[in-house]
Amino acid sequence: MSVPPRPSTPAFRSPALERAARALDLDFPRGSRQPSLVRFIVASAVAVIGSVLACGALAAAAIAAMPDLAGYEHFQFMEYTKLTVIGVVLACLAWPVTAWLSSRAWKPFLWLALAVTVVGLAPDAWILLKGQPAAGVGVLVLMHFALALITYPALVLIAPQPRGRDRASGRAARR
């Protein structure tokens, strides 16, 4: 069984941009491979609720293991919940945008998730340098990784891009 060729990326004026688009599987299906709205809403709810629960569990475990962290401002429910919900909702909104740009959006979305997670550690490094307790900051780092490990699979697996023919290119779509 032969594998159909992947859709080509649009012509760029720069060979470097063309290579980057190919490396990230950006073939610009322009909305023909969007996840279903219902599945997207369910996946987003799972990502938000799962992320808040994971942060709560990590904060509670940290306080149970290290009682001196009780009262740590970043482990207050409203503090981590506000930031978690904002970050996860933004990540959820990035999923259909990525699906607009790629018929195999899982790949560029993975790179985006990794990059955002790493960049999201900068505030943790900053508060560590400002004298926050290392153990508390370490748990905040774990929270960032928990968000990525919950949000990415929730979106990609619960609200996947549809299989079948890619309307933009007329070729069979692959995952």
C-alpha cells in the first residue's frame, strides 16, 4: 500500500521560510481540518478542570510534605487557579489556530506547547532569584509541566483533526 504524498506548503519567497514550513508541517489547509466544536469544548473543559485539579494536588502534596510551605502565596487556590485557567484557555484557543495552519497540527502544536512551557518557566526563575523558597518554586515548575502533560493530550486526543480527505488539497489526510 503506497502512502499518498503530503500536501506541499504554499510557495514562499524565501527558501528558509519554505524549509521551516515543511519542518513544522505547515501546509495551510485553511480550516478544512478543524476539530469538531463539541469535541473541542469537551477537550477544553477536560484540560482546564484537569489542570486546576493537578495544580491543587501538587500544592496540597507540597504543603503536606513540607509544612513550612503552608501559607505560601503561590499555593493559594485563587492564585494558581487564575493563572492556570488563563494559560490553559489560551493553549486551547491555539489548537484550532494550529489546525488552520497544518493538516497534521499535532506536530507544530507539540513544538508550540514545548516552547510555551519552557518560556513559562521564566517567571519561576525570576521569583527564585528574588528569594522565594526553592521547594515552592520547584513545585511551581512541576505545575507548569503538569499543565502541558494534561492540556496537550486532552486537545489532540479528545478533539483530533478529522481524518479523511483534505478538502484543500484533495489528497487523503494522514495523521
